[in-house]
Amino acid sequence: MSELTQVTDGEQTLSSRGIKGLTGFLIYTVLLLLFVSLLPDAALNPASKQFIFVVGGLAVWRYSWGLTHFIRSVIYRKYTFPRLRAEVSAEEESLLPPHVYLLITSFRIEADTAAMVYRAAMEEAISCGIPTTIVASIVELGDEFMFKQIFDSLSPPEHVTLQVVRIPGTGKRDGLAQGFRAISRDMPEAGSVVAVIDGDSILEEGLVRKCAVFFKKMPNLGALTTDEECEVRGSKLIREWHDMRFAQRQVLMCSVAQSKKVLTLTGRMSMFRAEIITDPDFIRDVQNDSINHWRLGKFKFLTGDDKSSWYWVLKKGYDMLYVPDTVIRTVEHPPHPNFFKATTQLMFRWFGNMLRTNGRALALGPHRIGLFTWWCVVDQRISMWTSLAGPIFAIMLVIKHSIIFLPIYLAWIGFTRWVMTLMLMSVRPVLSWYYPFLLYYNQIWGSVIKTYVFFRLDKQSWTRQKTKLNRGMNSKQQRFVNFTSNYMYVVAITVFVALVGVFSGLMGVPSIWSL
């Protein structure tokens, strides 16, 4: 795993000691203070106070929710989880499962990355001391040769076995289903666990023992997932963006885990009870998951297998666990060298997966999945609109009153993202001056993509595979679906902008007598 701990651009990795990017962040802080001090006196006129009142009122709602996640995250990481870790560590040997399966799905992964993934999984299988079966669900013959060569070179003991499942290149869902069926045919002993590992995810040393012990300790635990760090094969800007997203993920996942749930069982690495993985209903759902939309009709999911497995575990009433002291290290290959195009493609896929599952998770209700988890699912729909209210309101003020509202708004954004960056330090030793800008970019452009995708749930895209969804529509039907998607999106945006204007007092509601 030495490749993942190399220093890039003269900077420390996240696992190194010290604060990364402190100098740049201090310069950002000084410039922010200077910018605020140079705001003209007109920044405090009555119209400006109206701006502060409206934007501040919206901020109370949004940031109080963010503060709630932050506080719950700290409680989970500092108190709840350490107590649980101490309990399982005290009785570790008695909590180990009888058998562990490591299912690795690999398709179009670069050879050097695949080799690191395979080797790390095999070394972990050897060192964990638990009877382990490595199941490789792969497409290319070359990957099979590489897998077997690495396996033989490590001379694994008898408790480690290997199964290779060759699959057609029809998508990750098919690869997972074939791997699940291979495990089912093995008829796992009761209490066994299965780690589902992506082809670009490298297991941390000791991960199997550190995670597997929770299942016997928590009888209703269905699945768990871990923290992630990544090595991004791209520009410094996109590396910082990925690091920031993983830091945000750590806060959110720890917060939700306080309620014994998570919001996704990431495809990078999640561990399940074997009886879930071998359930025919679970296998069918992961392979052929679909929804029947009132306007878009019934369509199959191509991406988002992790959301499908999460929803199945959620609706069956299992608990879920987040393990913040264990890390999966991923090798990320941006889908495009251009930052904007790469992040847009990634967010389009991620947010599409989220929103396609959002409605049915919402329908389970708070009594089924817990009030806090349910409200987190509700907030996924609310936040994509409220995040856009601030900039739209600021633009209206600039148009109606004065350009002075632009620097006021920029100062507000600069300060709030400064605070949010400091909050991320609770999970990562990072104070990058990139973060305030990337946080705002993620919020605004991410919300634009979410609202766009919300009306086009049938549009799906891979960033590695070229699989396409054939819905069997003729050209007239497809044009009608595209037209209704565009029409409803334009109407929704128009109504939203009007509501922002009316509730902020910048737009009046016309009297019925004046029509």
C-alpha cells in the first residue's frame, strides 16, 4: 500500500501528523477580514438589514441542521462508538465469525490499481486468521491470470481459499449478483459475514477483524460500512474536492450512525451478514432493481447498487453501523481531466442514485426507519432547493436595489464557509484554503444538478462503464418524456424563484382586481 502513502506536491497525506494547508487558510482568513473591513457604510442601510435578516433567517434553519449533524458526529466518535469498540475488543476472540467472504468486483480497473486491491485483500485474508474465501467477480481473462498469480505468490495458508467468477461485461449489478450466487452455493455457516469490495478499494490492515466482530455483538446488525480516504489520479483541485467530500461524509455518517442507521452502504466496502447476501430476494433486488414512476414509467437502475442494498436492509428493519476508526483507501480516476466536467459527471451519477431511492425510503415512514433517519431523507429533498434560495435572493437584491449587495453576500459566504471548514477539522487534519470555495461550489452547483436530475430520474450514466439503458421506447415516446421533464423542470424553477421573491418581500403578489 506504499503507493497510497506517497507525498504528493510536497504536501502531507491525511494520515500524516500536523495540519495540512494551514498557511493558505491563514492567508484566506486575513483576506476575508480585510474584505469585510472594506465594506462601505451602505452595507448597513435598511435594505441591507433586510438582506441580513432574510438570509440569516434561512441560515438559522440550514446551519442549525448542520450543527445538529456536527454535534451528533462528535458524540458518536468520542463517546458512543469508543464504548462499543472497547466492548468488542474485550471479547474479540469470542465474537469472530466462523467464516468471512471477501467479494471483489472488478471491471475496467487499471492494472496497477487492480493489483494493489487484490494483494491487499489476500494479505488481509491471510493475516485475519479467520477461515476466509476470496470471491473474484471479474470480466477480463487478464484479471483472472493476475488474481491467481498474486494469490499463488503469497502462498496462503489452508484457511484462505479462492473462487473466480467470470462474468460478461454487462454491468456491476450483474457482477455482484453472480458473486452473491457463488457465495450462496457455498452454503455459508450461520454467523458468517461478507465484505463487498469495489475493484478500486484497498483494505486497511486489520479491517476484517475490526469490523466482523460487531455482528455477533449486535444481533440485529445487518450491515456496516467504514470511513474512506482516497488517492486521486488527477489535478490538485480535484484531489482537494474529493478530500473535502470524504470529510463531509465522515461527519454525516457518524451523525446518522448515532441512530443505528447510515444513509448509504457504500459500494467501496460494506460488510453484510451472509444470510442477507444469500437471500434470493436481496440478490434479485440488487441485480434488477427498478422503480415505477408515475410519469417516467418503469425503468431499471443501472447505477447505484449500494443504494439498492441499503434500501433492502433498511426496509427489512435491520440496524446499520458506521465504523469511523477503520478506513478503506480508494484509488480515484476522475472521468475527465477538466475539473468542472469531472465533478459534474460524478455528481450527476451520485445524486441520481440518491434521488432514485429517496422516494421509496421516504415512504417507509419514521416509525419504520426512525425519526432522525427519516428526516435526513426528507432533508435530501428540501436542501437542494433551500441551498439555491440565498444566491437567488442576493441576485434579486442586486437587480432591484444596488450592486452593494454582491460584496455583502460574498462576505457572508466567505465567513460561513470559513466556519464550516473549521468544523471539518474535527474529522480531518486539514485547513485548506480551497475548502471554502469548494464547499460553496459543491452546495450551489450540486443543488442545480440535484434539481435537474430530480425531474429526469430515468437518465443514468456510468463514469467507467458504457452500459446504456434500453427502455424499448420509440422516438415519439422518448420525445414526450423529454418534453415533460423539461417542462416540469422549468415550471418548478419558475415557481421557486417566484416564491423566493414573494417571501423575501422583493416581489409582490398581484391583486385579483388588477388582473
